[in-house]
Amino acid sequence: MTIISDVFKELFKMFVADLRQTLAILGCVSFIAILLQKALVSPLAGGLLLALFCLVILAESVMRETRVRGQS
Amino acid sequence: MPPEFWTVIFPAVTATFLASIVEVVEAFTIVLAVGTTRGWRPAIAGTVAALGILALIVIILGPALQFIPINALQLFVGVLLLLFGMGWLRKAVLRSAGVLPMHDEIEAFAEESAELQSQTGAPKALQWIAGIAAFKAVLLEGLEVVFIVIAVGSGKGLLWEASLGALAACVLVLGVGAFIHKPLAQVPENTLKFGVGVMLSAFGVFWAGEGLGVDWPGADLILIVLAAAFLLVGIGLVRIARTRFERSTI
């Protein structure tokens, strides 16, 4: 049973390295999906926004961790 | 050579090959600790059993994904690749910047060996425990390889090519490991993790976008631009994070 629970823990860790980053990525993809579905942006702009948001999310996540580790 | 060789097939196989090296090196350290502490029989038995289960997952899950509509599959796989790839990239950036400590194979080997040596009981029970330790290490590290193979392979029907990349990494690491008989501490694990994180994040944005109906300019060629963007931002973040972390700890 320990092995099975370890497998599930490993699977969780694979996609949730940082909870805020994971939620931000999911939120970002959902937001772009809504923009594209309502035709508020062109398909190309949607793709570029997705890439840009992902880079911003990465930067925020790295700087937040740096700040937290630097203070402790 | 197919036109998408350099833009899709080569990056996909390279990503699975490099990611597998990272994971197989970590698994090999534990298997080596088991082998040198409790003998090679439980180490090999545990490893083979875990590899069998991992192969079974790829054989069952890989073809099953072909029944999912392509747009839904690309979106699903793209999001998972984004979560996984950006997780790896984040960790690699933080390690390169000195914010997180580097993974140390020698230390992992010493810890596992000490744990195995501290266990007491009948010889047969100890062999079982050692075999399970090897099984667990290969299974858990291999899960990430399986995910990458399936995710990278299923988006463009490259399951076999991606599997070959992973298999080549296994053969290479196990061959070198069997030859030098020590933990493979010289492998630049974090650099590999950084590179794979960049590639998987680029694949993630590309496929999530395709799944959402994004019309990428240059089709597959945009993957190179996306990878370059993640690489440059990653390198920039290492510099900024290192400077800020050093300032805050003075």
C-alpha cells in the first residue's frame, strides 16, 4: 500500500511542483480559451498571449521562491 | 528525411532522451546502493519488475490516447506538459541560481546504503526489502519518463520514437554505471533538467495552443521560437535570482 500511495504522491508532485504556479497555468489556459471562444482575440494573438503569460508565471514563481528563501 | 524532423521529431526524441538520463541516473543510484549492500539479485529483480510495469503502462496508455479527438488530446497533453515542464524549469533555475541546493548522487547513495544497512531481520526478509527499494526507486523515477514519452509521443504520433529515446538513455546510463560501478555524480543533472524544462515548456505552449485552435505562424517552426524564449527568460531569471538571493543573505 505504501508503494501505491508513493506512486500517487509522485504523480501529484510531477504536476504540482509549486501550487501557485500550477493554478496560475491552469487559470491562464482557461482565460485564453475563453478569449478565443468569444472571439475577443485572434487565434494568433491567443497563442502569443499564452506564451507570454507562461513566461510571466515562470518569472513570478522563481522570484517569489527566491524572496521566501532569502528571508528564511 | 521528413520535413518536420528538425522541428518536431528531433526535439521530441532529444527531450525524452535527456529527461530519461536525469531520471535513470537517480534510479541507478538507489539500485547501486541495493546491489552493493544486499547483493545484485534483489537489485536486478526489483529493477526488472518495475521496468515491466512501466513498459506495460506505455503499451496500454499510449495507443489508447489515439481514440481521444486530436484537439482535446493536444490541449490535455499541452497543459500537462506545461505543468511538468515549467515545474522542472523553475527548479533548474532556482538550483542554478543557488537558491535551492543541487541534487547530490553521492549523498543519495550514502543515505540509501545507510538505511539498508540499518535494517535488521532474517536474510530473506532483508533481500525482499532491498528488492522492494530497487523496485520503488525505478518505478517512481520511471513514472516521469513514462509521462514524458506518452505526452511528447502522443501529440504527433511519435510514441515509438520517444520510447526509443528513453530506452537509449536507459542503455547508456546502465552501461556506464555497470562499467564504473559508482553513482553517476558527474552527470550535469541540473543542466539537463534546464534543457528538458525548456523543451517541454515549449511543447506545452505549442500543443495547448493547437488544442485551443491557435493558428501558429510557421506551424511547427514556432517551437524553435518558443524554446528560445523559455531559454532566454530562464537564463535571465538565473542571473536576477542569484543576485537578489546573494544580496538578501548577506
